[in-house]
Amino acid sequence: MGSYILKRLLAAIPVILGITVIVFLIMSLIPGDPATAILGSYATPENVEKLNRDLGLDKPLVQQYFIWLGNMLQGDFGRSFSLNRPVLDEVLERFGATLVLAGTSLVICSILGIIAGVVSAARQYGVADKAITFIVLIGISIPSFFLGMMMILLFAVNLRWLPVSGMYAIYGGGDLPDLIRHLLMPATALAVVATGVIARLSRSAMLEVLRQDFIRTARAKGVTERNVIWRHALKAAMVSIIPVIGVQAGFVLSGAVYIETVFQWPGVGRMLVTAILTRDILLVQGGVVIVAACYVLFNLAVDVAQSLLDPRVTT
Amino acid sequence: MTAGDVAPTPQRRRPAAGAFLKLFLRNRLAAAGAILLTAVVLLSVLAPLLPLQDPYAQDTAQKFLRPFSPGHLLGTDHLGRDILSRLIWGTRLSLVVGLVASFGAAFFGSVIGITAGYFGGRTDNWLMRAIDMLMAFPYILLALAIVAALGPGLVNALIAVAVVNIPFFARNIRGVTVTLAHKEFVDAARLAGMTDLRIMVSEILPNVLPVIVIAMSTTVGWMILETAGLSFLGLGSQPPVADLGSMLGEGRNALITDPHASIVPGLMIFVIVMSVNLLGDGIRDALDPRLRSGALTRPMARTIVDRNAVPQPPADPALLNVQELRTEFRVGSRTLKALSGVTLQVRPGECLGLIGESGSGKSVTALSVMGLVASPPGVIAGGAVRYAGTEVLGAPFSELRKLRGDRISYIFQDPLATLHPLYRVGDQIVEAIQAHHAVSKSKARARALELLEAVRIPNASSRIDNFPHELSGGMRQRVGIAMALVNEPDLIIADEPTTALDVTVQAQILSLLDDLRRERGVAILFITHDFGVVAQLCDRIAVMYAGRIVETGPTAAILADPAHPYTRRLIACVPELGEGQRELHAIPGLPPAVDDLPPGCAFAPRCDKAQPACRTGEIPLDAFGSERAVRCLFPESDQAGGAA
């Protein structure tokens, strides 16, 4: 097991390097003088020249990449000019808020999606199955940002149950109940599409597994039907459900960009959008590299979880 | 599930009508999607011809008019512009952008995929590595990075969305190309001196085109949504031009005071994505033949019982009485009669061998006893199964479950497929105990270990923590036997337990079963196609043909002097070692299809002694001597003692 994790960790290194190369190449597409683009059009010529020197932008492209990479490895992602603070500090602080939101969402969609899929499969063609299938169809078709806005209208404006925005708890301004009240709507809105996708997949994975011989064995042993479904079948189905959760994590993280904007959640997604609109290129660059690298590590964790579940993977 | 329900619902009774209805419903949904989508596309295509107001004409005095205001059917936005007009023009823009992005992604994805798949080797390796890198990003980060570099704007958002979707196309198309690259027609083109480029364009491309089209149809809705999303964030279309996303984004600023400016474009996006999804699902279902045959249904906890009458209890109550059992498979409009009236008894401590060719119904008989025939499509259409005098087919599910694995247990054929791959074998045995007895985990584990030793698994104390895939086939079958024995059942139903094993292991397993039977006095219903196995283990034999018992009696008597022509032929098929010169007699013809049984004796078409009388009417299973019975009008016998 240890050697398997090590192997996967080593395999993640070239992927993360590849990510930095891709981000670097995309950023080199910036038209005109990058320093001007980074500092904005009101920058003084001296500042532009200084930045060009600092970033090594007067050097050849390959050399520029390695300077950038070297700086990042030392924890130097540059300074955000619009916020006037180190990119790394800003990104890490914002990423915490995003992790709370996306993590909650991922937990919600995994649990609800799997339950819905299992119930649907166990009662195939029954009323519950049809109802779930219909709800799932609507769920995967509704854009999360639109859903979020409609939730605000209903729960915050009309019913006045939940606050629209203003989550500060993560930064020490409130307690856990306050955080939960702020989290409820955005996390749910973000989870809906992924819940639908996971439910659909869990249903078909369960149907596939329930036809297997070992399910008949469990029934022949006299195992209760509840255990047949929730222990025997679900455990085997998890082998194909877990990778889907891994993929959905990417979609939840992506959807967080919209949801953070709708609910003014102080996360990394909204930070990136603002940074793009203010042309704060270094902040975008740093944010994208850090979040993407974390996503690679998350997928690695999914693979490890998979191998823990299925002993056939590592042997 | 169906705990305790004996009477099947009408829907299950007529799966043919049900399947048709389901398909119809599904098609109806798909058709609804198609109609919706066509309407949306028509509206946006005809936008220039429709009597719409100027979508850019501002009139701040008229801002935020509610829907159904005079002159503005859907109201006006924050600048007093007509929302209906903006909606239709915005939809047009969103559809165009989504389509162009889709074509762009398809084009570049196909170029990469075909190149990688066609050249293979290093080219393939490098291209696919690069694609993997792109896929390592959460998609929106990549799109945001591209928009950040190129600057906000609809064209740039379009480029970003297209680039993000390239990997999907590249991977799919590479996969198809790889299989094509070594086909004869490509080799032929190469030999004819065509350039690589020409081969890719004129030979490969036409063959991967369907894949490209399917991939496009599944992603176009997604791309419309993604570009709308970027516009919503203010990174796509810039004012005053608006696609659906930026309309929604602008409306959001007045969400609380004037929600209609958000709801209208939001609903439109929802309608488009939903109709694309409906259409896609419908197409996928129609293309997937597994759904049509109903093969993707899951078996329920017990076989559906749908019988008119329960036979009277027999005069001679054995341990297990199977009476006139009729099990069918109802697939669509066809009914396959797997069993047409099987009757057999197993007495305490006795071993009955149930023998027949594949398809004769012996496994179905075994599974029907405890309601384990996969259902749907299996249905028990008649007869009764009595264990110790109690009828079990009609019993509530909780009663049936208590018998399963406790009083009557099973050993199945292929121990790799029949053990759960993700649980340790010890835990699987423990579970069999705890399903019926409230004992502690440690006690159950000690019992499991005891059983593993009893079935002679070497090193049982460490093997108990192995997963099934870590054991050999013979070991796995020993685990299966231990699991069947663990609750000291009265009857074990062994369904070809040695068929998947090699000969030496087979002999070990058989002698193990024989020892266990003698030591523990457990009765065995042994299903096999092998007379050699039967001779070694069984007290009595029942021979099955086409879903019926055709002969039954003590093993020695039948082997020495088979009465039914079929039994005789079957025994003649068994090669015997050391009798090298003996001629093997294959039975001519094939067993009949069980949905089309001939009247009279099912074996008559293959029987060289068949008379006209054999082909009419029901032929009963008549007593033949004191302990035997045979279903034949003209039983063959060397001894004249036949009572027929």
C-alpha cells in the first residue's frame, strides 16, 4: 500500500509540471508587452521596466519558464498589483473558503447521489425510481448559477430563512452555526448537478452489480435484503462510483466559480474572475497553478481510496 | 423490495406491455425534447424575420416593466430594452457560439486524435500526454486562464470553451482511429502509395465521422451552458451585445427588485439544456440494445410466483418435496418454459443426483427451490416446494430468508464469480452465521475457522483473511463449501460445484463432500452433467430432459440398466478409461428449444425407437420396478422385471 501511494505521488509530479507549462504557455499568449498587461496601462515606464527585469521577461521564453518555476518552488508567486499583497497569501486564504464550499458540496452530492441511485436501482421501475429519475433529469439540466439566484429569491428574499451573502465566519467573524447558515444555499446549489450525475451513475452501477453471481450467493446465504443492497451490492458498485466522484470534484470546483459569484462567497473562484476583469495577471496565474495542483493531488487521493476499497487494484 | 409479496403486480405479470409502455414513454420524452429544441432553434433562426423590437433600443423611462406589459410581452430590462427581443437574439447568439465552439473542439480534437491514432508510437505518446495534462485541470480553470490571457470577450470565451473540450474529442477519436489504423484497407492505401495525409483524410476520416458527430451531439448542450456561464461572469459577450448568459448576469444586479429580468433568460438556458439532454437520452436508449431487451433489469430478492393452484401435500413427506414445479422465463412476448412439471424428493441424509445436458433445467430446478431464479425474467408458474412439510414458495419472504443458508444452503459452480470480490473470505463466512444466529463476531470467526479447517484448507488461520482472488479455484470452492456447511443445514444444494475445477481438484472436492455428508448426515441435491461424479457420490439419480424428469431410481440400478432411451444414450456418451476401443456414441440432434416443445415425448425427435404414440399426449412418469420410475412408453430394459 505504501509503495502504491509513493508510486502515485511520483506520477503526479510530471502532471503538475505539465500544468505549469500549460499555464505558462497560455500566459505567453498575452498580446503586447506582458509587464504592461500585468501592471495595467497606467503603470509608469520605470515600473514596467523593473517588472520586466524582475520577471526576466527580457530573456528567452524557456529561460523565463525556469525562472518562474524556480520562484514558485521557493513559494514566490509574485505580487498582486490590485491587492498589493503576495499572490500566495491571497490564494491560500481564498482557497480555504472555496474548499469549505466545494468540500461541503461534494459531501452532499456524494451522499445524496449514491442514496438516490441505490434506491432507484433497488426499486427499478417503481414509483420511487421514476420520481428520482425525473428529479435527476431536471437537476442535471438546471444551470447552477440560475438555480442559486432562484434560491436567493425564494429562501432569502421571500421566506427570509437564510442570508444572501456575507460569509465571514471562515475569517474569524462568526461561529459555526453562522457559517452553516451561509453555507446551506450555495453548497446545495453547487451540489445539484453533481448529485444528478452521481445518482444516474450509481443507479446503473447498482443494476450492473445486482445481476452478478455473488449477489445471488449473498441471497442464498439468507442475508437480509437490506444488507444485500447496502453492503454487498453497494460496496461492489462503489468501485465504479468513486472515480465518478473524483471527476465530479472537478466539476464542483468549476461550478464554485459561478456559485461564489452569485452568493459573493469570498473564495478563489470569485477572486479569479475579479482578477481577470482587473487584469491582475499574476494573481490569475498563481491561482490557477495552485488550484490545479491541488486538484491533481485530490485525484491521487481518490485513486488511493479506490485501492483501499478494491484489493485487486494494488496486487 | 418484495418482502412477503406473493401475488405479483399486474405490471410484472405482463412484462411485454410494460416494456412497450416504457419505451413509448421514453420516446415521448425524447420527442418532447426534440420539439422544444426545434422550436427554440426555429425562433432563433427566424429572429431577423420576426416582428421584434430593436434589442438595443433603450428607453430608461420604461425600465423594468413587468412581463405582459403592453408592447413588451416579457417586460423590459434595466435600460428599458425589450426582453423578448433580447431573449430571442440572445438565444440565437448562445446557440451560434455553442455550435461554433463545438465545431472548433471537434475539428482540433479530431486532428489530434486521428494523428495520434494513425501514427501511433512516439507521436501518439506525446500527444496523449499533452491531452492528459489538459485533462488534469478542472475545466473552468483552463478556460479562465485562456480568457485571462486573451482578455474578456465573446470570441475569446468561445475559444476557451472550445480548447477545454478538445481533449474529450481527441481521446474518443484516437481510440477509434487506433483500431482502424491497422485494418486492411489502410494497409492497401499505403501500398498504393497514398501519402499519410491523404490516407487520414480519405480513408480514416469517413470512418470516424460518426464518432465525431455523436461526440458533438453529446457536448453541444454542455458548450452552450459553458459559454453562457462565462458570459454570466462578465467574461464573455460584452454590452450592449448579450447572449443568454450575460442577460442573466445583468439581470442579477436587480434580482431582488425585478426578478423577471433574470428568470426569463435563466429559464431559456434551462429549456435548451433540458431539451438537449432529453433528446440525447432518447437517442442513447434507442441505440443501446441492452435496454430494449430488458437485460438491464435487476433480479429481485426472490423469484416471482404466479401460480393458480398449490398442489396437495404428498403422502410421503420427505425432507424436500418438489412437486410439479413449473418455472418460466418471460422475455418480452416470449415465454420459455424451463421447467414443465418437475417432481422430486430428497430424504434426510440422502444424496440425490440431478443429471442432464446443459439447458435441461437442472440448475433452474436447483435455484427454484429457494426462489433464487433471477426474476425478472424468471417466474414460478406452478407447483410447490415443501421443506419438512412446509410450502416455501408461497411463504412470506422473511420465512424464506430464514431457510436460505440455514436449513438449505447452496454451493455454486464458479467460486470466483460467486464469492464477493471485495470481502475477505472469513468475513463472508461470518456473515452467513450472523445472518441467522445472534453470535458475537469473535465466536462466529472461530466457527468460520473451524469450518475452513474441516474443509481442509491448509493454513486456514491465515487464509481466513484472504480475498477470494488470492485463493486458487479449488480453495475458493472449499470456502464455498465451508460457507454452505456453517449453519449445519439439513440440505445442501450443490449446483455443479466441481465443473469449473480441474480433475484432481474435482476428485478432492467430491471426496470431501462425501466425507462431510457421512459425518454430518446432511442431505445433498447434487446437480451435474457428469455420470462419473454421480456414481461416486449419489444414492439416487434423477435424469432431466427438456425441463422434465425422465427417469429416476437408485444409482446402481440406473447405471447398470438404464430404462429411458435418453439415459441410455447419455451413459453411452461417457468415455471410460482403459477401454480404449469402445466407440463413443454422441446423441444425434440437439435438445429442443424450451419455447417450442413438441407434443408427447420431448426426446422423440432424437430417439431411434420412437413410435407414433410417442409424439402425442402427455407421457407420465410411471413406476418401473419398486424404486424406479421412467417417463417412456417403451422403456428399454435388459431385465424383464420392468413393470411398465
